[in-house]
Amino acid sequence: MKSISSRLLGNGVAQVLSILLLLVQQLSLVPLFLYYWGVAYYGEWLAISAISVFLATADCGIGSASSNYFSINWFQNDPEMKPYDILKSSLWSVCLVCFLITTIISGVVYVLQSSGLLDASLFGHSEIWWIILFLALGRFSGLFAQCFEGCFRVVGKASRWTYFYCIRVVLEITGVCAALIAGYQAVSVAFVLCVAEILRLCIVIYFASKCCGENRLFSGDASLKIALNVMRKGFSFLIMPLWRGILFQGSIVVTRMTLGPESAALWGTMRMLSRSAVQATMIIEYSTAPELQVELAKGNCVKARNIYRLAVIYGACIGIVGALSLYFLGDFIYAIWTSNSLSLEYWPWLFTILGIIPCCIWSSSSAVLRAANKPEILARWGLVLSVLVCVCIYFLASPLGFVVIPLSVLLLDSVLMLVVVSSSLSVVRDNLKSLMGVVIRLDFMKPRIIREYF
């Protein structure tokens, strides 16, 4: 197994590559869709393909929870939670959930077609069923693939998982481009997306069997108790994107209700621009979480503590640099980005960019909670605070003005920073005094000290 520093670097490179490919996918496919299909047909495709967004959460977080349980129990030898038993139980759980989701979606589509609500669609009834079938098969393949991620973490090859994801994105880009240029319609594009996901699943299973042993991957026994534990933990992972959606989309909706559409557009664009710096901390989070998980499972709290310290300090540095950059250049960038159609106010913009710092800190620090399979801490606090923010905006925005919105979000990020950092320090058996000592001595900038860490 490679050294921790090499694995961290490999994970970081893989994460950067995946983000770049996603950017290419978003920038390249939309113009092609509009050029070859037109606005109306593309809008119809977006409406019917929105089902894939719903299907993305259909496993109720089972994949993430399963991978974490698999990695942790690989090193701990718990007789009641054997790794291969966890894997098989999770796969059967995903099968059950996929069956239920398929039944629900089929029933909804059948009712819509029977009632004539889909008669105005540009897609024929048979086309709609084929599109849904291919999208569902593709998404379900992705849900099954998620359960095997832990197989790569335990052997120090977490970056492979990300590279397999990159392969899927490349297949989607090339396949969809080829289909559009050849003049194919929505069913063919859905088929291409399905094939890309199935190919990734096959690749994942093949290499997972190489990592864990060809005859051992499916050797476990399914257990109802394990399945229930995984689903319970998975629910917390499911809440993570839910509360973020409530915070971002909910705050925009409430802003529209209280202050009007212009204020909603202003807040939405401000939030989007300010959170661009946070994307970099996601690289830190997803690069360090697999290695933190391995070291915590092994009981190597010293190494886990060192990884955490570097992660949270570098996350804070990214936040500070991002906030300063937007403080001095934000007006200029925002004016170009919005074509001067919206203007920034000083205090709301200041509170917005100040929120970058605590957000980057808790985001990078949350890698420990993900690694320790304790997502419920962030999920619980995030859900409660995001609802409170929307309530505060609804009642206070009209009497106090637009500044209430970014100030409320700043307070949310500050509270989450305190909660997540304190919980993470407890997991790695560290304390704030020692962490601040690393910052004051500038150990995170000394290559010799960093090499000694690992």
C-alpha cells in the first residue's frame, strides 16, 4: 500500500479531474442539445429526465452508509458486522428500494397517461416509457456501484473509484455527442446514459473483486439486522443534500415571497458566486475522508489527527483567500457576470463573503464525520438551522431589509463550524488548543513537519 501522502495526493488529483470533467459536460452538452433539438424539445427532455434526480436519492443513502460500514469493519473484525455480510445485505436492500421506486414511478406515469395529462408532450407514450426505463436502469446501476466503494478504500485505492466515475462521464459526453450529431432523439440519448452507467458498474465489480478476492466479494450472508442498520445510517446521508436544498432553494423562494423577484435573483447570484470558493474545500473533504476512515478503523488516531489538522487548516486558508479575493474583485466579477443587470450592496455582500470562511472550515472538517460514519451530527444540525434561516428570512426580511438574508446564512455557517469542528476534534481525540498550536507555529507550511506527520 502506498504512503498516506501519496494516497492523499492521488485522491486530490482524481477529485480535480472529476470536477473538470463535470464542468466540460455541463458546458459542452447544453449548447449541443439546444442546437440539435431546439428549445422546446430540450425543455421536454429536461422535464422527463428530472426523474433521474429523484432516482439519484432512491437508495436512501444505503450506498454511502454501506461503503463506510464495510471500510470500518474491514479492520475491526466485528463478528456481527462482517464486511461481506454488510455488502450483500446492502445490495439486497438496494434491490428492494429499486423495486419499490420502480413500482411507484410506473404507477404515477400510468395515471398521468390515463388521465391525458401527457397528451401534450412532444414525446409519444411509448417513448416516455422507454426513456424512463433506460434512465431507471442507469441510475439503479449507479446505486449498486456505490455499495462497492469501500472495497477500494480498504486497500488504499480510493482514487480508483473516482477515476471510474470519470470514465462514466467521458462515456456520457462522447456517447451523447455522437447520438446528437447522428440525429438521434431522446430515447437514444437515454440509452447512451444507461449503457455508460452499466459499463461503470461492470468495471467497478471487476476491480472490486480484484481488490478483495474474486471468490469472496459475494461470499457474505444477507442479514435483516445489518440491512436495517445500514438504512438507518443511510437516512442521515440522505438528509445532507436535503437540508442544503432547503437552505439554498428555500431561501431564494422565501426571498421572492417577501422582497420580490429582483431580490431573489440578487441573493441567488450572490450565493452562487460566493460559494465558488467552497467547491475547492470539497476536494479536500472527499480526498481526506477515505484515508481518515482507514486510519480511524485501524485505531491510528495520531495519523488520523494529523490528516484532520492539515485538512481543516488548508480549508480555512482556502476560505480566507476566497473571501479576500471576492472582497477586492467581487464587484468587478459580479458586474461582468450579470452584465450589470444587478448591483451589490456593501453590507449584504460583506456578510456573504464573510460566510465563506466558516463554511470552508466546517466543510473540510466534516470529512471526519463522514469517515467515522457519523453523518447524523451534521444532518441534524443542518436541517434544523436551514429551516430556522428560512423562517427568519420570512419574518424579518420585510421589516429589516435584504441584509437579513446573508446575515442569517452567516450565523448558520458559524454555528455549523462550531458544531462540526468540536465533534471532529472529539472523534480524532484532539483539542482546539493543539490545533491552534499547529496554526501558530505554521507547521502546515513546513514540508519536514508534514513528512513527519505521515
